[in-house]
Amino acid sequence: MLGGEEECDDGDPDPGDGCDENCAVEECWTCDGTCTQLADDTPCDDGDICTVADVCGSGICTGTPILIQAACDWVIVAGDPTRRVQAHTRGHSEINGDICGERIKIGQTSTNNGSVVGADTSNSRTIKIGTGGTTILGDVATGGGGIRATPGSAKLPGLDQNEVAPGDTAVGSGGLYDATGTHLLVPECNAAQDGIDTAAAALDALTSTVSLGAVQIKTNGSGANSPFTIAPGSPAGVTAGAVNVIDMDGLRSTVGGELILDGGADPATVYVLRIDGKISMTARSKITATNGLTPENVVIYNSSRKPCNFGIRVQGVGTVICPDGKLKLNGGDADDEEVSDEGKAIWDGAFLSGRSKVFLGEKTRLTHYPPLGLF
């Protein structure tokens, strides 16, 4: 007889037989008196955001890992363990997701809805946090370096002290400050840093769907072509429901230019923009997903050593990977007043830079959407 909140009772506390130690029915099983496995290939949920297409097999739920693991758990990944590279956010920014870098600067009056991890092992200011209204709703951890408020006379958000020295911990109102190097997110951050090169190699190996050469989106004058749309059938070879690898020799836009990526009303459509050259989207430019395309199904990859620069009030979607160049989202209107979304720089996706800085300007909103469509 089941009691309380029990879903099953097979008479033993061992998991792996359909009824776990908490008397809950396990994934890929059904229990009605006795427990039996669901048929192989039955859809399931393995509980891992980094896998997709989860199915049952012999009573075990297994998913397929997404291709860009480095962007799975992090909205920003900057640097690698061999170089001192920063993730840098300016004031009035809003970061919805976890940040990983060697050294981190968080601007004043910023809102950080996630954890902040600086992997540096020794610097006394591995993470510097601007005060004056800054909020961090998550843990702040380092590889062993220190955590410091700026200016130094101020207090760290949620703490009555201005510093957490290397080797120390403190409990704040938003989460744990941990400068011991033992926080569980530190090795995950290191793995994400290493994983950028792995992701780049996988993206390099994808078969090209179409090559567009150098793409310049112009809003006025001769040759005006904004919005510039990529959609199933246009150009030829682009297909709804497929992974479309669009090769470019650079991507530029004039002020207000718009690149539209059309999903063809198929949620399985994926776009990989593989760009061998500079990315320069000037002020008020947009990269828009439409007709069923989601941020999870857009990847923008710079295969060159050149920078990825998104200007003032640029708004876009997708995971941006700039392995060897600086990745910059310049921010919104540069005044101290509250502004509408039209006056902000807004991006839905993730920013990854392997050996350079990720920089977010003032009045930026970056929200994590992992690249689940590419696996």
C-alpha cells in the first residue's frame, strides 16, 4: 500500500529498477503494482539541459549532447585558463544567466540574474563588482583569487564588507561568495572555456549549404538592401527543418540595417552563420528571427581572428562565438535616464570569446538561450 506522497513501492530502496529511493517512479518506467520498462525510443526527459532528443533505452533515459556545450550553462564565456581575459559589463546592464571568465568586471547599477565565476586562481581582484545598486542573484566564485568592491570603500552587494580575500567565503543576501577555488562552478567554467575551441572545430567541419561572399546590409543610397532576408529557398539550397550553414566573408551593416532569418514555419530550422571576416553591425542594426525560428536555433560563428562588434542599440538573437577576436555589444542610449527597450541593446542567446574580451556596454540586456537546435 502506498503512503503519503509515494508513487510506487517495490519493497527495496535501490534505484534503477523503476522505483527510486524516494518511492518515485523513475524516467522510462511505469509502475502499477510492479514496475516495467517503457519501450525503447519512447521520448523522455533526462533532466540535462545540455542534451536533446532524449529517448528511453533499456529503462534508461539518454539524450544527444548539443554541439556547443560551452554555451549550454553560460550566457557569457570569456578567456581560457592560460590567458588573463576579462568578461566586462558596464552599468545599467541586465544579465540573465551565468557568467564565466578569467577575470570579471561588473559595472555599477547592474542586475545579474545568475552566478558570476572568475576562474583566475591568484589575483586579489579576480572579480571586481561595481556598487551603487548592483544586484547579483547567484553565487560569486573564483578559482582562488579575491573578490573586491569598486570603489574599495563600498560594500559588496548583499554583504557588509568590501572584500572576500583569497581562500575565504562569505554568505550574501543573493548567494555565496566563495574565493577558495573549490566551488562546483569553477571546474564547469574551466570546461566551458576549453570547450570553445572544441565548438569551433565542430562548426568548421559542418558542410556548407550556401556561400554568400561578403555581406553588407545597406539602408539607403544605391544598393540599399535592408532588410536582408535569408529564408527557405532564398538563396537556393536553404531548407526548412534542416541545419543551414551560411558561409560569409564578412558581415557588415549600415545604421539601422536588418538581417532577417526566416524559419519557414518549421521549429526544426537551424541557421549557422559561419563568417570568415569581421562582423560589424552598426548602431540600431538588428538580427531578427521570424516565422517560427527561435534564438536556440541560431548560431553566429566568426571563424577568423577578427572582432565581432555590435554597435549602440543593436538587437539580435543567437549564440555568438568569436574564438580569437573581441566580442562587443556596445550598449544602449548613453544617458542616466531609464529608457525603453527601443533605446537598449538587447540580445537573446549567448556570447563566447575564447581568447579575448567580452564587453557589454551600458543599458544592455543579455538573456541566455542555449543553442539547443544544433546537435
